Amino acid sequence: MVESAKQELQTIPLKDVHSKTIAFVEKINTHLDASELDSEVETELRVERVHRKKRMAGELAFNDIPENPLDRFRIYVFCRVIDQITISIDKRFSVNRDIIRDTAFLDPRRFKEIVENSLLNLLEKYDNVNFLATLELLEKHNKTLQFHLEEVSLRQKQGTRILMFSFAGIIDHESDHELEAPKSPVPSNISYETLSRNFQLADICEFLKSGIEHIIEDEVTKRFDAAELPSWNLLSRTNINYTSVQFISFRLTMIWVLGFLVRYLIFLPVRVTILTIGLGFLLASMSILPLIPNVNLRFWLCKWVTLLSFRIISRGLSIVVNFHNRENMAKGGGICVANHTSPIDAFILGCDRNYALIGQMQSGIMGTVQKSLLKAQDHIFFERSELKDRLLVVNRMREHVEDSRKNPILIFPEGTCINNTSVMMFKKGSFEVGGVIYPVAIKYDAIFGNPFWNSAKESMLLYIVNMVTSWAIVCDVWYLPAAEKLPGEDAVQFANRVKKDIARQGGLVDMSWDGGLKREAVPPKFLQEQQKILANKIN
């Protein structure tokens, strides 16, 4: 049905649409003249817009003329409709703009209370111009409406529900708008007849707006996909294929091909060699060091071997790190918490000091590295699905933080990889153990390469290939001041406070949603909360 509608739109000439629009406007003006209303709809359309577009950063803008008839219909006709509405509001209703925003005046039941019956009979003669005539009558009876507006304000102060409408903010993701529950709950003894009698069609507008916003682009699921870049960076990895869809010019295509050859013929073999050396050195060292009988010597060698191995691996993965505020670095016996974007987060922080890693046991290359690290150091890896292991993790964490000689624990409380645009809910487990929390904010620069790993769409091997063929993986690491639980503060409040500090420092969006929604369905408790809010809102 949609495709047939598109095909039909493509057959409509723009001139016919223009002529039919003029005929409709003239018909409306004829009705307005006959009704003796001092008004006239504009017949001259605005000057046609010239669309300016930049193909890529640094180039001059050029005129962009859509060739597809469907695009012309959407752009030109709809823009003219918007211009016509703007003219009407600016030239004829500027004085009463605040009054018109109150949709209560457009409700026929309220309109009968403030306008005499003779004028209502006049409206019934013109079925096609009821809306325009209604607006004209609103302007003509300004004094009556102002009196009614004062009455509306008085009712608002008395607590009577009056619905107000705003033309602005149809879709506003910046405010992260969510439905809020009112303070007064729905009476439990209210009848269905009473609820139906008090219901108005406009009551659902807020829910329609919220639903449409989330259908177009919700604030949660897009955090689990690679963020799109606002400009092209010669990689085209986070956009659609350049050569087949985004072809712009022969010159840019040759630049892209040259960059492709450099990344795959020069960077790839060199970085794979460095990465292989680093992994081989780490695996071999972790197998030999446990054989050393002297505990102090073994601990000292493990410290420097791990630092050296992580730094070699980071060079092989093209990682460039800028550390800030090293005086706030985690100390022994503490817990270091950070936002999570990629498995390489642990390698990045491990380039600066040793940590006791804690997390889910992986398979493949990462699993091999985890098993080798367990041979020589005190790391904690567990299976997410096994409850006994998780209880064991909590007990081992408590024992670990009590010994200041041990390396600080490194944990990512989000529990999953987020695309480095936001920080999602921190699990409270690591904040219940006790000890000092050392927050760390990690922010990547996606212009040179995207480090986000979507485990549902790509394997670890493909992810590594994407990183070693990027120009670079550039990131900034901020060590934040140590945090401790305040008196009267529970684990959830403590976790939210630390999460807020990390989001503020890294320039990330602070979100309260659980990152577990990446793999699981919405828990029933979230649905029940939204149902309660809905029930309270319609009261």
C-alpha cells in the first residue's frame, strides 16, 4: 500500500498541485467574504527555497535540487504549507497567539459557553472552513475570550484540570522527557462511567507524542549500536558502503581507495605482527612466572611483565591514550569503576598500572588471555548464568579489598558494552562490598576509529581486524577523586552518584536504564511502573 501511494505521488505534476492549491484558497476567500469576516487567506506563495548542501567538511556548499518527483513533492509542497500557516499566525493571530494555544477554546462544548448561538449557526453553513472561521470568531470576540482565559487561570489555581497545548517541542530528545506520575493516585473506587465521562480525546496526546518519539528513535536501544559520525572520516565503517551508495566524486573515491590501501597493506601486517608479539609474550610469561618460588620476586615480575605486555598489545591495536589526573589513580585494596565501551578498556587502563580484573569468562582469544592471567595473578572471572559463581565473586571481592597489598579491582558496573555516548545503570554489587571507590571516565574519539564492540553482530576476530585497520583508536582517560559512601546513603544512591560524576567528566549522557536490556526483555517491574504512571496520568 505504501509503495503504491509513492508511485501515485510520483505521477502528480507539481504544477497541478499548485493550481489546485490556488483554487482551494480562492474558494475559502469567497466563503470568508460572504460571511462578512474581515480576513483573507494569502494567495501568493513564498519565494522558493534554495537548498544548500555540503558534501563533506571543508567544501563549499552548492544548490541541491531534488530530482525525484516524490522528494520534490515532500520538500516544496510541504514547505509551502508550513509557510502559509506561518503567515496566517504572524499576520492575523499575533495578538491572540497565547489564547489560540489553549485548545480548550476549540472544544465545541466550551465554545458554546462563550459564543452566542447566532454565530454558531453561521459556522454550520461552511463545512469546509469551520476551522478558519472558528479562529476568526476567536479573534472577533477577543474580550469575551480574555474573560474566559482569566476564568481558566482561576480554575488552574483551584486545581481543575485544564488541557493546554504547545506548538513547540513535538520531538525533543535533548530533554530526555519521560512521563512522570502525579502526586495523587487514581481513586480505587472510581467507576468506568465516571472515567469515560471525564475523558477527552486530547488526553492521549502526551502518550501519543511519547510513543511516536520512541518508535522513531528511542533513547535506549540506539546506545547498543555504533554511533553514526556527523562527518565522513575516509573510513566509511560506521556508515553505509561508500563505493556503492555514497559515491560523490572521482577525486574523493581515489582518496578513499588510497586510504584503503594504506590501512590494509601497511597498517594491517605491521600491527598484526606487533599484536602477535604482545600476546605471545603475555601467554609465555604467565605460564613461566608461576614456577618462580620467591613470592616477592614473582609479584614484582608479574607487575612489569603485565605492564609491558599490555602496552605492546595496545600498540598493536593502534591505541593512543591520554591520561589525566594521575594523582587520583586507584590504590591497592580499592575498587576502580569505569564506563564500558569495549574489551580493550581493560588493556587501556592496564597500560598505566596493574589491576585485578573482574568480569564474565569469555571464549576464543579473550578466553585464552583470561586463563593465562589467572595462572599468575589474582583475577576474578565468572559465568554470568551461574549464581554460585556470582556469590563467590562477592565474597572474594570483600576479601580482596581488605588487603591493601593487592592490586585494586577493576570492574565495569554497566555489565555490557555501550557505544560511548552514554553511561547506563551501574549494578550495585560493587558498591556494597565496601572500601574506597576510584571512578574513571573513558572517552573515545570516533573520528579516527570506532572502538565499540557489538558482540551480537560481529565476532572478536572481526572486531580486532576492524581495529587494526583503523587509522587509530584515540581515547582520553580521566582519574576522578576517590569516593566513599556517605552517611545514610545506600548502595544504589552511591552508584548513581559515581555514575553521574563519570558521565559529567566524559561528556556522556547519564541514563538510568539497565544495560541488560541489550540481551534481555524489559523486566515486568518496569512495565508495571509505566502502567501505574499511565493510570495516574489519566486521573
